[in-house]
Amino acid sequence: MTDRASPRGPKGWSLVALCLFLIVAFLSLGVWQIERRAGKLALIHAVEERAYAAPTPAPPPAAWSNVTAVHDAYRRVVVHGTFLAGRDTLVRALTEEGAGSWVMTPLRSDAGFTVLVNRGFVPEDVARQPGHFRPADGPVSVTGLLRISEPKGALLRANQPANDRWFSRDVAAIAAARKLGPVAPYFIDAGASPDPAVWPHGGLTVLRFPNNHLMYAITWFGLAALSLAGLVKVVRAPRPPAMRD
């Protein structure tokens, strides 16, 4: 009589161990994606609240140590001051308007601190003509979204301050290259200009965040189910003739 209760021999037990490992691994990955989805939904909700709320004053030096991505990224802020002309930094950008650069300009606030303002996007031909995007003279008021510094560079592209080649908005590195002294640990993405013919074009901050975590979770849980089916098949497989009673 054939006993189908369990696999016998090293090969059978190895398959059982592999199936158990895969089940645990895939379930863990599925749970991880569910947790990431919850975090992403919370982020999206927080960003929507911050980005469309009434603007608050840009954090002054006394509050800089408390500025974090979790609590402050994409917060709508306003700052009053004067742009420091001739100290722009162009950071490579790819936007819905095409390839070009962000124009990062330091602003000396009326409160006495300096903050970098991403005044917006210029295409490559305009980027070669600084006179086309010179900042306004005299006092200005900038309303935009608070963004956290990007010190790690862009994907596969590190900033090259010595060559004035920038691929991410690294506040500290830009401040050092332009000899600005202490600056806010964040920058401000300026809102859109009322005149679309004027460069740079602001208001291009991307507020859409990919949220495919549920799909990934279903995939991992599906693989866990397949592994469970494989385990059942292995356990119920007949033993080799030599190992039957």
C-alpha cells in the first residue's frame, strides 16, 4: 500500500523547506507592500493638505533644525526679500515642458536669512542666455512650496560643483559654490508667473506620487499561494518505490 502522507528522502525534504521559505518570504513582501501603501496614502494626503493650504512664512533660522521631509515637504510658504542677481545656478531638469534647467536663485529675506528659490524652468536655448531670465530687481514676494535639499545627486549623475554642472538641487553645495554663507536647509519652488511668456516658468512641481503598492502586494500574495500549492503537491507526492513499507 502506498503511503502519500509525506515526501521521503533528501530531495523531498529539500523541496518542502524551499516551499516553506518561499511562502514566508512572499507573505513578508506582501505585508511590506501593504505597509508601504498605507505610508504612501498618508504622504499623498499630507502633501495635498500642505500644498493647497494658505501660505505660511518660510521657516526662519530658529526653526531650521526642526524642518523635515516628513512634516514640512511641499508646505506652501511665502517669503519677502530681494534676489541676489548674478548668482543663479542652473540645475538640469526634465519637465512636462521638455529638457532644460531649473533656475536656482538666492534670495535675501527681509528677516535677514538667505534661502534658495527655484524660480522655475527654462529650456536649453533660453538657459544659454542668462539675460532672458534675470530676476526682478528690488523687493519681491515669493509664494511657493517648501522642498527639502537633494544632497545625493540625481540617478547615476553626481553634481560637479567644480565644473558648475548640477543635476540635483543640493542646497549646501550650491551655497558653498556661490559663496552664499549660511542658507536655509530647504529651497522654495516658486509658483507660476502670471505671464506665461516670461522665463523661467514656475509652478511645475510634480505632486503626483506613484502608488502601485497594492498591485505589488497582490503579486507577492499570489506567489505565496502558488508556493503553498507547490508545498501541498510535494507533501502529497507518492514516495519512491524503494521507500514504501
